[in-house]
Amino acid sequence: MAVDVEVKQLTPKDFASDQDVRWCPGCGDYSILAQVKKILPLLDVPLEKLVFVSGIGCSSRFPYYMNTYGVHSIHGRAPGIATGIKLAQPDLQVWIATGDGDALSIGGNHLLHAIRRNVDVNILLFNNRIYGLTKGQYSPTSERGKVTKSSPAGSVDYPLQPLSVAIGAEATFVARTHDVNVKHLADVLERAARHKGTSFVEIYQNCNIFNNHAFEYATGKDTKHDTTIVLEHGRPMIFGKDRDKGIRLNGLTPEIVQLGNGVKEDDLLFHDERVPEPTLAYLLSRMYYPEFPEPIGVFRAVDHPTYEAMLGEQIETSVKSKGEGSLEELLSAGDTWVVE
Amino acid sequence: MAAPTATPTAKPTEIIDNITVRFAGDSGDGMQLAGMQLTNTSAIFGNDIATLPDFPAEIRAPAGSLAGVSGYQIHFSEQRIHTPGDGCDALVAMNPAALKTNLDELAIGGTLIVNEDAFNKGNLAKAGYENDPLADGSMGRYRLLKVKIDQLTTEAAQDTGLTNKAVLRTKNFFALGLIYWMYGRPMDPTLGWIESKFKSVPAVAEANTKALKAGYFYGETTEDFAVRYEVRKASIPPGKYRKVTGNEAVALGLVAASKLAEKTLVYASYPITPASDILHELARFTHYGVKTFQAEDEIAAMAAVVGAAFGGALAATGTSGPGLALKSEAIGLGVMTELPMVVVNVQRGGPSTGLPTKTEQADLLQALWGRNGECPVAVIAARSPSDCFDMTLEAFRIATHFMTPVILLSDGYLANGAEPWKVPAISALPDMHVGHPKGNGDEFKPYARDENLRRPWAVPGTPGLQHRIGGLEKANIDGNVSHDPVNHEEMVRLRERKIAGIADSIPEQEVEGDLGGDLLVVGWGSTYGAIVTAVEHANAKGNRVACAHIRYLNPFPKNLGDVLRSHKKVLIPEMNRGQLLIKIRAEYLVDAIGYHKVQGRPFRIAEIEQRIDEVLKG
């Protein structure tokens, strides 16, 4: 097919809607919005084939700021809405912008099931460990003991680890990044977009109003090398400012070791995001500060058929074997009789 | 298949114009199957039919217990009929529990066939009988026929190589055979069904065949059965017919709408009694391109419907009362985003889990008003199993022409009840095509409206029409988020006027009987059959009674007020505590009288007839 139309190369600007962005000044959401707009032109997906879906919360304002199709829906239900869109039009690229309350509290059930079905959507979980839009109550990812308006004596809830939840729900793509390291953020977003199936990305996002500095340990220039570990597929797990520390497995338990003195790189745990069993990814999702450096990057990326592809195949197979159903046949099926 | 004729007999035959038979037994006894076979056979034979399955909520309650009794009533007639019959003329009771729970339904002097073998000490105790009712004379008001069904079935089918237990499983067909003989029903349709159903297990096919025939010939030979009855073919308009239940008709209507609109049907649902059969039916229709989605819960199903509608599909869900409650927030999103979608609510007894397998009409106010904010949707109701097909098409016509969620009310009685349905000619079906805007370079206004106040249905994938919608209030025309107070009031009124405007596109309220009479009986939903028959009976006694059965509940037909006001009195029978009554009184200031029944079962014709008499006298 010859196409003479000159395809215009899109730029980040083309993805901006005419609406003013209304997040608080200094919010981490701005950085995520900017990086999404930056990577979209790399994907060669036309504007009209993109849909951003969200629930309720600060992060859920996201669709209004994108010059694509979008639905700002109701609290927690974005995965259901997105699944419906993919059922109607499987070739659309669908993104979900959600927060820790939206995805893991009110929408926990829908999150699990969208992930287990492997619907081809990209889920961006803006984790700021607080309820921002309702002005500062503790969230399902807030640390125990968190003092907020609704927990003046400290929260007695144990927090969820979003990535452990996603891996437990059979996620095929799981990653973590944060709002400060924009290069890392953009790389992870691009990989999530290119993955076929549900991509689940936890983004550490600073809420400078209600939970400021929540991730400073992981993003601070001086601390990040010791508090985080960058995952690289096929590479040994090394971290530290001087890259002199590593993660080694002791039985089923990871431990931090100092390289040298007989400890070689080959003794360390090697990251493998493609291993079919999710055990390694799960183990990594259980490493958190201050006991361990927190892994950032892609934990898991495996290929499974998507929900909509399998449904489409069933329809195709059935049309092939029975022929495409006609209205006549539909109405006259089963036992009929003629009254004369 | 050509209509078969009554089978010959050597015994005297009495011609009667209609008969109602009820099968009752343990839920594992195959009573539903026996009932369905009698239904199919009678329909194919050419009678008019109406059925009422009556099953327990428990899948398999303890054998012989009262809770485990499953029943199936079928009414067949040479006249047009509208209900499965008030009581039954013949009751087949497979055990004492079935007798105890169903005897009230049997007419005095009716035929009572019992499986004598099941009336042992243990079963009698489980049913709470201190004495054997077959022996203590308490059945004297009925024509009692004691049949050793277990023993006769075993003798008939024991040489098929099956275990005794498996042989006994065919006793429902022995009972069916006996009923076939009693009413001159042809065995061929059921023999054909057995052959195709058990093709891969010839021994089971043989056992069922032998049991059916043994029951039939037992009737012919034993002296207990002196007379047989014959119900002649009904005079039914010519055409091709099939039997449908309400749930089947909804499923057919959904697929037909999708074919007529040339759009993909997305049906997202969570299993719930009594709506699940719609999902089951549709899941078989993959070769029609139907996409069914069994969601993780009711809320997700509704969310997926909103998403699929945004994506340009014909989107529908089915549920029952508790599910409708869970869906209400997402239906509100459908109202705010003004997308077309259909919610089928197959009502059951409430509140809460209520009576899942029993029928009720107590969700009308939930459908009308059960959402936060001023949140109007179109509400329509089917009045018979086959009407579910027409009203499903109507639901999608309204949804797409007015860009709105539509709630279609059915109930457990319509869902599981069956009647003959004249297969419609394709040419007689409505045009369901819907247009979508294409980008023309101008700025797109997602909340601009046409003369129906309908906003454009722009679907993702259309270049130049990218837009964002959501649950926040919209600015009129441009569709951006707006917190402006005046705009909000304008939008609330616009949404209200849009739904009210549907009245211009629906038929006027029909009245059966004379306008201006002494009494108008107003109903909605599945009570149609009982009401219309009761009104016929009342008029046969020389009264001037009319009935108006409302299929469009929001908005009402435009002439409804005039219809109501042109009768001296208005009576509204409902299977609830007066929900339509509230709406009619509020909207038209008509002093209507309510008549309520909330027993999880439909009105009897006689109950409504009696109430009509009382109201006319009072």
C-alpha cells in the first residue's frame, strides 16, 4: 500500500491539552506528566489511538492534561473502565493513572483482576504514601505509626507493598521508578508502554504538601546510591556510591555483602527479569529501606498472551468453525415449529 | 418440525380447554427437566403455553428435605393464555416433602400422582409428617393415584447395564411418560431429545427411553387411569414459533441489536441469580462476535460497560437487585458522561440477599432514583418472556438515540418462565444504526447537543476528536470540567429534559378495554398476564373494567395522565409495597388504590379478580 501522506513527527507539545495543570506547585506529578509526554512520541502511536483513564485522586487529574482520549472516572474503577475500552477496541493504547489510595484501597479488587487477566494496559501507580486530594489521611502504603489527621496517635495499619501485590497477582511487567530521576523514569515508562500485557509501574512520587520528603532517602543525591539499587537485566546486583556492595542470596534470604576479601561479583545475585517464575521478582519486592537498598528498575518482564488477544482468538476460531452468525440463524435457532 | 398429533388410546378421552400440571420433587430429581420437556412437547403440539419454574436457593439441599423441593408448573391450553395458571390441576409429587410444599397449589378434586416408594418413614419424618398422608385419609379431596415409580422405573430400565442409582435417576422420565399418556402428548419430541442429548452414552439414552415409555404404557394399561384428557391445539396466528424464557429473549435481543446496529456487543456481568442465564446464553454466541466479560464484581462489570460504551461498542450488563445497588455509582458516571448503555435488572425478592430464586418487583424506585445526585435514566419494563426481546431492542434504541443509560426491568418470573414466541421477520425489526462524528477540522465540542439533546458519540480512534470526559460536572457544550453554579443547574436541567424528551419517541399508553369505565387496572412488568386475564374475567361478569400495562416507566407515555383520569377508579397491583403507586400519585395527583403482594411469587388471577370486585363494590 502506497501512502503519500507525510506523517508528522509528534513532539511532547502535541500531547498537551488546552487545560491548565492544577497540581500544587512542586508536586511530583508534574515530572511524571512531562516524562510521559516525552516518551509518547517515541512510540509512533497516533494521538487518537491513545486513551488515558483514571479514578479519583490527585494523580487521576492526569487525563485532563493530555490531548488524547481520556476518562476521569470514579474512585478505584479505572481498571474496569480501561478493560471495557480494550474490549471495544483492542488496538487502542490505554494508560491508567492511579494513586496508592485509588489503586490499592478502594480499587484493590479491580487492580488485582486487571493484572491477573493481563489486559494490555499500562498502569502508573503514583505512590506518595498519603491521601492528597482529601487532604492528608494515611493511605494503604503509609508506614505504620504514620501520624495524620485520621491517625493522630499513629496509624496501626501495616502497609501494602504495591509490587508484591502486583507480582502476587501474576503481573507480567513490574517496575519501580521515581519522580526525581527523570531519565530513569522516562526509560521505565517507555519499556512499560512497549510491553504487551499489563505493565505495572510504581512511581515514588513526592507530595510536598501532605507527605513531603517521604522518599528523600531514595532520591537524595547523597543517599540514593546506598538506599537504592538499580536493576539491570543479566547483571550482578551491585550498589553503593563506590559500587562496592552487593546483594547475595543466603538460602532464600538476600543479604548485603561487601565486595572484596574473597567476595566476587560472581557470588552475587544476578538480576533476571525474564525468568518465568516470579520468585526472584517477589524477593526483590520485599527488599526495603532501611534494611536493604530498594530496587528500582524493571523487576519482571515476561510474555504471556493478553486477555483481549485470547478473547479475539476465541471469536475467530468460533467464526471459522461455525461461520459468522446471521440474524436469521440467531432468531430461528433451537426447536421451532410452524403454525399454519 | 411439523406439529405432531395426539397419540391414540383405547380408553375414553375427555376434551378440556386447558390444563395445569406441576412436577415437584427433590432438587436432584430432574423436575425442571421433566417440566421443560412437557413444555417443549406442548408447544410443538400447538398449545399455547406458560410456565413457572420454582426452585430452591440451595443447589442440593439434603435429599428429602422441605428446603430441597424443586417445582415446575406448566399451563397448556387451546385458548390464548397469559399465565402459568393460578393453581394446578395435576400434581406429581416425587416424595413427602414435595407433597407438603406443593399441595396448596393443587385444585380441590385435582389429580395427585405420588411416588409411593418415597413415602417411607425417613422421608415422612424429614417432611414433618407424623402419619403417612397417603394412608390417613387426608388426601380425600383429591384424586389420589399412588404409583410405585422407583420400582417401576427400576424394572423398566435395569437391563441397560447402568447401576441401580443411575437407573433411578431416570424416574423423572417415568413420571413424564405417565403425564404424556394422561394428556395425549406425543413422545417423539422427547425421544428425539434423549437421543441427541445422550448420544455419547447409549446406555443412559436407553434407560431414559425405557423409563419414558414405561410411564406412558403404565397409564395406558393400569386401571387406575380410567380416562385421559386432551387439550386441543390453540388457534395461534400462523408463523414460525419457538419457546423462549425471558432471559433467553434478553440475550437474543442484545445480539439482534448488535447485528442490526452492526456494532460489537460487549456484555460485562458478574454472576447473580436470576440474571446469570443471560451471561450463559451470550457466552455461546462468540460466532456473532459477542464479547462477554465475566468481571470480578458488579462494580467492575458496570465500569467495563462504561468503558466499552466510550470505546464505541453496544455495551450492556445484567444483574439483580443487590447488583444494581453496587452498580449505582458507575451508572451515575454513565449519566454524567452521557454514554449509551443498557442495564438489565432481573429483579428478585429483597432487601439484601432476600429471596434470590423468587420473584418480586421491588426495584422500581431503585431504578428510578437509586443514585446520588439528580441522576435520571430511562427505565422500561418487559411484560412477558417474549416481550423481553422487544424491550431489549427498545432499550438500545433509547440508549443510542439519547446517549443515556437505560435500565430494563425484568424479574425472576419472566426470566425463567417460558412462552411461545413468534419468530419475527428480520424486515420487521427496527433500524438500529447509529452515527459517530468524524473530525472536520473544527474544534470538537463533546457536549454540544442535537434536537434530542443528544451529545455526539465520538469514539477513540477518530482523528481530531480527542476529548476527555469523566464524573466531574461538565461545562455545557465544550465539556470541560466546570464548578460554575449556574452551569451546574443548567446541566442538571438539561439531563432531566433529555430523559423527559424520550416521551416523544415512544408509543402512547395502550388501554385494553373501554376508556371511561368504572375501573382502570394499571400494572407494569410480569404482572401483565394475571392482570389482563383478571380484567377479562371481570368484564365477562358485566363490569366495565380496562387495563393499562405500562412498559415505559421513565419517562411515562405522554397520554398516561389522560388515561388515568378518564376512569372513575384506578387500581395498581404490584409485587411490592406500592412503588408505581407512589410515582403515579406523585406525578398525576390521581387517587389510585394499591394492591400489594410480596410473597416471592406472582399474583394469582383470582386474587386480582377478587380485588377488582372489592374495589368496584367499595
